[in-house]
Amino acid sequence: MTDTVVGLDVDDLKDHLRYKLRRTRAAYSHPSRRHDARCAALAENVFQALNGAQAVAAYVSVGDEPCTRLLIDELYAAGVQVLLPVLGPHLSRSWGWFRGSDDLATRAPGRPPEPSGLVLGPAAITLVQSVLVPALAVDAHGNRLGQGGGWYDRMLPLVNPGVETFALLHPNEYLTDTVLPTAEFDRPVSGIITTEGITRF
């Protein structure tokens, strides 16, 4: 994906890219009731990348995002602790432990399902050995383009040094021929995982 737009600042350029990437992503659809081979392939590659981590921060996929629902079920079944976002007011960075799919509930329109139980503060991210984050695209330098809400921009600086952060993407969203625009607060990821494999930076 090569795209040069003259005269836009970083925020406007990011919004322009998000618009194009969302239109492309809309071609992906998740089965309404069951998981498919793409869900299984992504889960297999994530397990390989995690390299035996016993506590992982993840997220519940929605819509046309790469499927994480099978993944978090399989992590939980394997005895891995899975930390999921709990989206509070004013972009508060809260977390909760996944306790099975039946425990997830949608708390507000437009938000992904969240675990019930004890709500943990931002420091809970320091309890995990690997972090999985959503993204619309990542370039070959590890620069990540998110949805624009800023939640992960505020969370990633809290991750312990040495803990790998992986963005989960559809294969075409790894942009090897594009340098994504970045702002001072943007944090690169350690690698990307798709249905086709793992790339570390």
C-alpha cells in the first residue's frame, strides 16, 4: 500500500489512511456462528509466538478484525491467564481476567465484550509476559496504526521492559512498502502475527 498525500498533518494523514484501510478490511467477514480456518491459523501462530507465556494481555475481536475469540478460548483452556480490556470513562485503562466466553458481556453499544468480576487498574498490564494488540496496519519498522481512540497509546508505555507486543493483522495490513505516520506518543510493536505467520522487528 503506497499512499502519498501532500499537505496533511500527522493526524489528518492517519485519518486518511484509516479510511482506506477500513474500506479494505470490510472485505473480511467472520462466520456468524462458528470459527473458520483463518481463526484457527491465527490462533496457532499466536501460540507459537507466545513461547510458553503463562499470562497474556489480549482483546476480544469485533466485526472484521482478525478473529481472537477462538484464540482466547484456546489460551484459557490451555491454562494461560488472559487479561482483557475493560473500557471505563475517559479512556481509563482498566483490565479484567477472562473466565470463559460465557462470562463476557457487552457493557455499552460499540464496545467489545468485557469480562465481569474484579476490575483491575492500569498496572495489571505488568502481570503479563506478552501483549496482543489490535491494529489497522503496521509497517516494516513496527509503527502501528490503531483505530484512533488512543487507548493503546496510553497503555503501551506501561508494559514491562522486554515484554513483546504483537499486533494482530490480516496479511495485507502488514505494509512493507509504506512508512506509517507517527506522533511523539506512538509506540512501535515488537512484531506482527497474521494467518500466514509471525514477523518480529
